[in-house]
Amino acid sequence: MVKAGIVGATGIVGQQFLVALKGHPWIGIAALAASERSAGRSYKEAITDAQSGALRWFCQEPPVEEVMSMPVQNAAEMDASALDIVFSAVESDQAKILEPKFAKDRAVISTASAFRYDEDVPILIPGINSGHAELIDVQRKSRGWKGFITPIPNCTTTGLAITLKPIYESFGVNAVIMTSMQALSGAGRSPGVIGLDILDNVIPFIAGEEAKVQRETQKILGNFAGNSVSPARFNVSCTCTRVNVREGHTESVFVSTQKTCGADDVARAMREYVGSPVDIELPSAPRHMIIVHEDPFRPQPRLDRDAEDGMATVVGRIRKDNVLKNGIKYVLVSHNTKMGAAKGAVLVAELLIRDGYIS
């Protein structure tokens, strides 16, 4: 059994890791870490509200009882010597400090953006760009580490990159235009008056989101050429908004393809896309990376976000577009707190265990 520690274990994403790893056949939870305020307490004590006595548990799944008595360490001082993997669920400013400390000797799989854009750091989606894992060898050599850092993409990037992959492979891509309607859970937990901002409203701006999606999509779909990834040679333009949906990001996507193709051609390419057959066999992998609906009222986040336990990207309304050259347009729904967060990171860990990067 591979031993894992979770840094940021008391937060929303940290709790998602606990759910994703419960009963995992390959990976066991061996350590929990959080802020100095939580250190030295049991996990149950650390997430118990001092005034009400209620558990501050944010997942829709029930609390993971197996970890409630585990001690919480100070993340800045966590002993990782007995660990094989560190799952990082902290914000980027903390990640910049903490993750390199662990990566000197351990595998670090992160949900933060801190190192996504470094040339020797892969952004992995198993089944989409699994071959980019070879960049880990470059990273280890250039930094003198025994371990490594590999982050997952921004949750908004994930569904877009997955659905573009079969289009890119089959027909080529000239340009992509996307508008996202992103779930509340992607912003963390906003109590009180701040949370009321979204009621009867759409927030038309998410700081930093659009640049992340544009850059990450090109890197994920780029070509690994031995020592680096050459970004995919098409432009991505997007507008990212926040809407009053609990979970599941919806995206409206317009693609200009290099080869002429029809809606049926794109639907077929998406349905038939499986990535590497061996990637489907990973414990957390969906049987179908992309599910395509014919019903024009699908996908909807409430109906489709939990497809294949939140690991499949669901697509509908595939149509020709008459404005773009060789234009195709469609709508997707991707689960931002499962495939787009902790469970997607666990899937990356499974890939790296299978391929020998984590032993």
C-alpha cells in the first residue's frame, strides 16, 4: 500500500481528498497536516466548530470516520519521511513554500497553480496527455530532486481539454472560444453576506481564471519533445463567470477546426475516444471519458455532474457553427470538485504509481 499525506486536510479540497481515498485499493492515508492552529489536535477536534460543536464538514458525502482520530500535524513541519505521496490541497502562496520542501524526496501532487507553468512541470490528465509524465525525469534532473511536483489543471480547464483532445487529434484545431458558467464550490466556501452576492445574479469575472484556462489548455494538448512541452498551436479565448450552481462547471465551446467536419463526426470522435486503454483500468478512471447526449436539454449540472462518479465529462448540443471557419459548437458539464479537484489528483497518482514514478 502506497502511503499518502494530505496537506491542507481540514479545508474543502483536503476533505475531498479524504473522500476520494476512502477504501482506495492502492493508496492509504498515513498523515494529515494543516495550519498551526489545527496542529496537535485530532482531525475531529480540528474540524469541530468551537461555538456550536458541529463538524465543519463541507462534502456532500458523510465524514470519513477512519481519519477522525488521526492527529493533525503542522504543515510547515510535517514529517514526510514515511510517506510516498504528498497530496497538496493548499492555496498557491502556501504551495510555493511547502511543495518544494516535500518534492526534494517525495512525490507531490497538487491542486494549486503555483508550479503549473514551469517548463519542467507537467500538468497531467490521465488518458489525455499521460505521456507528459516523462517530464518528471527532466524535473528531477534539473532540480536535483528525488521527488517531483505535478499539479492537476484548473478545474475549468479540465473539461475543456478533455473534450478538445479528440477534436484536435481527428480534425485539428485553429482556435477555441469558450464561456464558462462555474459552480459556487469552485470559489471555496463564502459564508454570510459574501455568499449572498450570487443570489439572483451572475458574477461576470473570476480573477486569474481566464489566463489559466488559456495557458493550461495549450500546455496539456501540446507536444512533449524530450525535454519540454511545446504548447499546442491554437489560440484559446474565454470568458469565465460564476453562477448559482452548487457543483459542476458548464461551458459553452466554439471550435474552429483545420479539417471540415460535421456535428456527427465530432460526436463520434468524442464517443469513441478512450485515450490509452490501460489508463481506463486505473481505479478512479471513468469507463467513458466523454459521454455525448442527443437530447438538446442536456447536459445540465444537476443531472450530469455525477456521471461515472463525477469523473466523466458530459457533452451535448454539438452543432455546426456558421461564423467560424469549419466551426463546431457544443456544451459540456464537468464535475469541478471530483475530476477537477481531489479525485482527479488521485487519478494522476494512480497513473504515476502504475508507471513507476511512485514506488
